[in-house]
Amino acid sequence: MEESISGFKTRGDWGDVVEHGERITQALRELGVHDPELDADARFARAFEEWDEWRPKAHERLETDVSEKTAEQASVEEGEGEKAGKDADDDVKTAGEKLSESYAALEEDDAEHAVDNWRESVDYMTRAADTASRKALRRVEDTVYRKVMTQLAPYYFDNELISANIQQTGRGDTTKFVFEVNVNDDSLKSDVSDRLATYEDDIDRWHVTVEKDTEAAEAIEGAEPPPEPAEHSRSTTN
């Protein structure tokens, strides 16, 4: 792993990429970022969940799974109207009603009520335009991202907690990856760096979210397996 002002970077095969993401995730988890009750800055808890979902997994592929998650993460967020469960047509209709109420108030010489309704009408029209614009962008952004952006830029993730990107180099048997992850809060980044330094580097393949199979590890590393219990030993006498 390389560490610089731009983040923590690793180069290698897909397993190296997955492990790098897992180590950083574990470091953040040990620092309590995942838990709103432990996190002094509770906004990071949601950001941690987003990162944990996006980070590459052992069973995933870059050009399908990570591409799809990147497109979703990069998607235009919902506007106020959408969050309220209203589409553009609903807000246009309400804006018209408020405008009618404004005219009615003017006829009754109720200037204050007229102005209030006029302002509400403008707000609803603005929200309707915002909703329509966001929906129009979403209709094209996924296609644009998948067919254009991934050809020009690495697969990326970005929120207030983490900024990360993956680049693929080579093809076929020579396929390698460069995975860089930056913690956007300088103080937290320093703490993560200290945690990463304490992790052992001599494990052949380290996945923090999966229990290690000690028997398989011993076989890989050439260690002697533990002796079998006496009742399972075979007789060598004829």
C-alpha cells in the first residue's frame, strides 16, 4: 500500500483491491464511524453505509457490479418535491390553485393574503421545474455514464466521508487494478492511517468480513495440520 496526501493506494489483482477496501472499512468501523452513538460527527454513519455498500466485493466484477453501483451513486439526488412524494404535475396543479387564491384575495382587498398565495404559487412552480429537470437528467445520465464516462474516467465513489476510484490496467491474464481511497476528514484520515499500520501484512488473503479457514491457511502455507484424535487414527497392522 502507498500512502500520500491523496489517499491510500494499492496496485494488484482483484483480491488486492477487495482486501484494501476491507482493511479501510475495518479501520473506520473500529474508530466507531459506523455507529451514530459512537461517532462524534453522526453524519459520517450514513456516509459509511454508502461506502460499505459501494466498495468492491470478492464476488463482484468491475465492469458489471461496480459499474452499476457507481452509476447509482452518481445519480442526481431527489429534490424536495420528490422527497415529499409529489411529481411535477402535482406541484403545477397546486401552483395554479394558489395563484387563483391570490387573485381572489386581491379582489377582496386582502393584499397580505394575496402576496402569501402568490409566493406559494411561485415556490410550487419552482419545485415542479426542479422535479422535471431531475427526472429528465436521470433518463439520460445512466446511459451516458455507462457508455461514455466509464470509457474516459475510472470507476469512482464520492461522499463526505470517502473519495475513491478504481482504474483497470491491462486485459486478460495481465489485468491489474489501481485502487485509491481517501478519507476526506484530515483528523479521521490520520487515525485510519494509524490503524492500517497495525494490521499484519503477512496473511496471504485477508478478508475481515469472512471468518478465516485455518485448515485451508495451514495447507496453503505448508504448515502441519493438527494431529487427529486417537479414535480417528487408522490401524497400520495387517
